Amino acid sequence: MQSFPVAAASFPMPLRLIGWSQRLRGEAIIVFLARLASVGFGLVFVFVTARHLGAGGRGEIVVAFTVAWATTHIADLGISTSGRISLLRPNGGVEPSDVVSLTVVLLPFQLVLSSVVVVVLSMTSLHLSHSLLVGTVVLSVATMMFNSAKSLFYGLRRYRDVLVAEACLAAFHLMALAVLLVSSRLTSTSAVAMMAVGYGVCSVWLVWDSGVAKHGLRSWRVTHWRQLVLDGLSPMAGGTAVFVALRVDRLLLPLFAGTHVLGIYSVALAIPEALRILPYSVGQVIADRGRSHIDTVAESRRHTRIFVVAHVLVLAIAALVGWVLLPVVFGTSFVESRDVLVIVVAAEAVLSIHLMHQALLVGFARPKGLGVPQVVGAVAVVALDLVMIPRWGIQGAAWAALTGYSIMALVSTVWTNHELRRMSA
């Protein structure tokens, strides 16, 4: 995509905003719409399952998705990130077939890892059904497939194809959810199975559309596998750490307070987590343009600062609207979710600072340095969760998130400045 002239430092702020809009608007909007399709259905999914299955059923679904994404971050060894970075790098030598073939080889690892996790969960006090545990394993494999396929297309900067895939997937899931609801077959297990089928089919479609599958095994090369794995280890550690930081409360709350409390907590998180598509979308485009040598560090820094200010304003408005609408939309049984809404929205605002710095690292820093701030910040979040959730329950989870994300943002700021100075030296 053609880059546009950079506004001079002496230009007034309106012209700087125009330059920022011209520079990122097209790609960021496409990525945003792709994520919006996913999040839009996600909100419908949360609403329908919470109303129909209650807080307990909603909590079981949250556990299944937590396991699926946690194991995905580990089993793919960071290939979704290192592969995307390698494909974005001009004359990097890595082909799409290298990334796809390595991901296929790692799928059995995901199957084994998720199976071990659900066996451990079956021995806890959660009392999850055997069918739900099996569905969780299938969902885990399908999630890794879909996440890897999307990262492949993002690495090729085929944003429009991802948008089409996400829109079609959302439409399929919406129709399947309606069928389950009308036929009175909507359960935690059927909801998880429905999501797994959609992810699996869509990932196969994306890989086929990339052209990799048409060449079969002949296109498989092991030449770049070692470098992809080495470059992926730090992103894997960081991605796993930040996922644990964002999701460990979903595992601790049901253990100490029950799935009912987890269901209430997940509803409060629906608003800030839905708006998280904004920093993810803008941050991804900033990172991709930096790694492709389209934007400079100074330009990207300015983009991140403008975005954080705008995002805080959006979150503040969302908190006010959510305070009024949550009990109306979800029912009086979820009124307790308003008590933590303001706290988790404030935590989300702080988290956006971390996400913007992470975008700068992906765009300009060494792959081996990506995971450091995520790991350090995640340790703080997990420690706070372990101390505060058993004692204060849902309130403890919310305040642990705000405090932990603040530490993560601070570490990210310091580390990003260090890495960028090192790269420019």
C-alpha cells in the first residue's frame, strides 16, 4: 500500500491527525472490520448463552475457550508470530508453505497438550461433563488451526481475505447458534462443538486459498523450520504469559467461587474485551508497516500516542453506557457485574498502553526481545490473582487486573524504549 507524506513536526495538530488518518486508515479499517465481525458474533454468543444457559453454563463455556487459547499459545511455539514477521520482512526467504507445514507438524502436540489439560480439569471440583471435555480438546485443535491460518494471511498482508473469512465464519456461527436455540439443543457442549466446527472449516478454506495446499507435500521444506522456532520462542513465552495474565482469573474464579461467579464476571468483561479489537487492529497495522519498512519509529510512536488518547475516551463512554444497560440486557441475575465494570474498563485503558508498545516491538525490535515485558508483567498479574481472588472473589479479580496491567504497561514502556534504542545504536 502506498505510503503518504509525513506531516512536519511544525504542522498544527489537525494536520498531524490528517496525516495519521491517511497513513493508517485503509488497512486499519479492514483489520478492524475483520475483528469486528468476530467480536460482533462473540457478543451475540455471550448474550444468548448467558440468557439461555445461565451463569453456570456460561462459565463452563469460558473454561473451554480458556483452555483452547492457552494451549494454542504454547503448542504453536510462537510460529504464528515468527512466521508473520518473516513473511512481512522484505526478501526474508520464508514462504507460506514453510509456515503451514510446520504448523501441521505441531497439531498433534496441541492434541496431546489439550488432552492432558482436560484430564487435569476432570480431577478438580469443576464437575465438567465428559462430552464438554472432549469438545474442549476438539475446540483447542481447531483454534490453533484458525489462529495460524489468520496469521499466515496477515503476514501476506491479505487483510481483505481475512475480512471475508471472518464475516463468513460469523454468519455460519450465527445460523448454527439459531438452529441450536430453536431446536432446544443449545447446551455448553453443543455451543463449544459448533464453534470448533466453524474454526476448523474456515482454517482449511484459508489454507486452500493461500495456494499452499495445491502443491501438496512437494512444497514442504524444513530449511527454515529451525529459525522459525527459534524466533518464535520469545513470542510464545510472551504470548502465553500475557494470555495467562488476561485469563488466569477465569480459571481461579470458578475454583474459589464457582462457575456462577465466573459467568457474572465474564459479562462485565464483555464490553472492554469487545473494544480490545481497536488496539489490536491499529497495533497490528502499525507493526506490519514498521516491519515492512513503510513507517519509521518516530511516525509509529506518534500513531500510538494519538490512538491511546482516543481509546481512553471510547472506553469511558462505554463504561457509562454499560453501567445502565448490563442489567437490562442480561437480566437482574447479572446486576452484580456492574460493580466491577468500571474497574475492568480502567484496566483495559491501561492495557492499551502495553498493546501499543508491543506493536512497536513487533514492528521494529528483535523477535527474541518480544516476550520479555509480557513475561515480567504476567508474573505480577498472576501473583496478584493468587493473592486477591481467594480472599475477595470477583472484586479481587477486577482490582488484580487493574494493578497487574499497570505493572505490565510500565514494564512494556521501559523495555520498548530500551530495545528501540538498541536497534538504532
